[in-house]
Amino acid sequence: MARPRLITALSSSVVLALALGAAACGNQARNDSIKKANAGVRALGGKQLDTAVNELKEAVRLYKENHSAWFHLGEAYRGKKVWNEAVAAYTNAVQLKGSDVMYQLRLGASLYEAAVEKARADEAARLQKKLEDVTPDLHAVNFDQALQHLEAAVKGNAGLYNAHYYMAKIYLAKNQPQQASEAFTKAITAYPRFQAPYIALVNLYRQWDYTEQAIQVAAQGVEYVKGNEDKSELYEAQGMAYFDKGDDGKAIESFGKAIELNKDAFRSRFQRGMAYFRKGELKSADKDFEDYMKVAGPSQATFKAIAQKKRYEIMAKLAPAPTAPPPAAPKRG
């Protein structure tokens, strides 16, 4: 009976050794994964996105449960705007650690962007146009999964302004403007320096003919938002609201500030020209229309045609009135 006991003892030792060896291999793989992930994060910080992707893909290959590596791989793909790959990476991060609100936020936002990208590609193929030349109708797009993850994010942290912003865009696509308005407002409250929800809310109020509210939101954005280009867009939005109101003087002032902050604000030049024209300051209007037509691209063909038509009207109005011919000399004899 001794021999079988000896074999059993040896077998237990072998099993223990194998288990310890496996643990050691697991720890080594995890440590190697962490090193690769750290290298990927450094590359990501330096905006070396291709390098970041390669390092982080290796990190998750070495240790598939490295949720942080999956998340940062999603960040690298997000930087490259490769939305389907970003969704796949963030999905793995959420599956491993669903309690992390940033993982939920990024997954929801990327699901939204991937759906919009597909809708745009489908529309471009249908119309046989370039992607940049089409604006897809999002009302038929299913954003339910994206909304689910965004809701999970704000449930964990109500201060995630970007989550509120994406939720608002989804509500707009779902034709729920009241919920969109509330979500844009929450985004602004959570982070007043974020420009995009101000613009969206101004446009929403203008659609509702809430002109005064639109003006107030734009003014609040100008006060808090930093960066000349962002401020320029806010002044332009404010100018549009004043134009809707019929206050051409205030509209001209706002469009002028937009142009001062961003010389490439060609839409503001067009709109200021329209305000000058309506106000009767035709020479100033003509100058703005002329400058606009010099810089407006092919996508602005409709507005360029309007500007050209207004210039013809101005030319006709400013042309000197024809003078009457001198009276004929009386005939002699």
C-alpha cells in the first residue's frame, strides 16, 4: 500500500508545481501587459496614435483582462476617428469593469459616432456624393444602445458634461427637443467652458422662436468660453438671433466681433452683409458680400448665389439716376 501513497504524494507535488508555474506565467504576462500599456499611454499623450494603437494592442494580447489597456486602446482609435474599432475596445473595457463611468461614457459616445458615420456613408452612397457633402437624416437611426451607456455614465457621475451633451444630440435625433434642451443645459451647468452645447441650445431656441433666450444663452457662452474660434462661433450665433429679432444694429455688432476673433468666419461676413443690406447701408453690405464670395467654398454655392444677387441689387440702387437730355436749341428763321 506504500507505493500507491507515494505516487499520490508525487502527483500532488506536481500539481502544486504546475499551479505555481501557471501563476508565475500569469503574473509575468500581466506585468508585460502593464509595461506595454504604459508605453501606449505615453505615445497617446504625445499624439503618436499609430504607435499607441500598436503598443496597446500588444498589451491586451498579453493580458486580455487589462481593462485600462482596452480603454486606452479605445482612446487611441477615438483620436484616429476609427469608430468601430473604438467601440470594440471600449466594449471590452466595460465588460471587464462596468462600474467605471468614463468607460461607459466613451462607449456611448463612440456608439453614437459610429452610427452617424454609417448613416453618412449610406447617404453618400445613395446620392453618389462625397461623405463631406452629405448631412444624414438621423431620425431613423437606432441610438438606444448608445443612450443606455450614457445614462449609466451620468447615473454614476452627474457631472460628466460630455455624456449630457451626447444624450442631448440623441434626443434631438429622436425628435425629443424638450429632453434635448434639458440635457444641453445640464452639460453647460456641469462645465460652462464647453462651447458646443451653447451653440446647440441657441439653435434650438431659434427654432422655437425663443429669440431672447437664444441671445441670453449666446451671451453666457461668450462670458465663459475661452478660445477665439469658439467665441467667434458664439458671437455668430448671437448675431443670428439678433437678426431673427430684426435688430440689425446688434446683429452687425455681433457679427463684427465674430470676424475680429476669426478672420475666416466667412458665414459672419455673409450674415453681416445681409444685416447691412436690410438696414440700408448698401456700400458696407456690398463690401461684406464681396469678401464673402472670395473665400466661400463650393459647399456655399447657394449662399454665394444669394450674395451675387444682392450685389446686383446694390449696384442698381447705387447707380446714378439718368439725367434728362438738354433742351434742343430753338430753330432760327
